[in-house]
Amino acid sequence: MPRHPDLEVEGHILDAAYRLWRSKGERGLTMRAVAREAGTTTPTVYQRFRDKREILEALRLRAQMHLFAAVKESRAVAQFCRRYLDLQRATSTSMS
């Protein structure tokens, strides 16, 4: 089945997958549960992601991009650490 790129829908799906992963772990991360949490249908999730592994890979890449964006302008180790910790705090409070 061909993928249908729609960044907004994919963002909602990944947000939902992240919430499920945080609350129920990898076992709670099913395609049907992700669809339900995202407020969409299971076929819509499958149109964008082949399986749970692909969703987890997208979540990993998304986390890496957020990390790199947060620390890329760091000029010293202390600044890098401060930005990294700020990102971790923001992530843990915004996704709780």
C-alpha cells in the first residue's frame, strides 16, 4: 500500500504513539491503540506506517531531531549540558 504523506496526520499519530509508549510501554503500542489515541482509523495509521517497528523508528528519529536542534548552537560543554537538561525537563512536563 503506498504511503500518503501528510505531516499533520503523521504528527498526530506520532504524538499519540509517544503518549501510549510512555504510559503503557512497547506492549501497549499497537496500531489499533495508536489509531484510537490519535482519533483516526487503523487503516490511516497503516497508510503512513507499515508496523509498530516503523512507528518506533519514527519516534526515535523525531527525538534525535529535537535533541540536535536544542543543542546544535552550544559553544561549551556546560552550555550543551544546560540545553540538554532543559530539553529533558520540557519533554517530561509537556508529555505528562
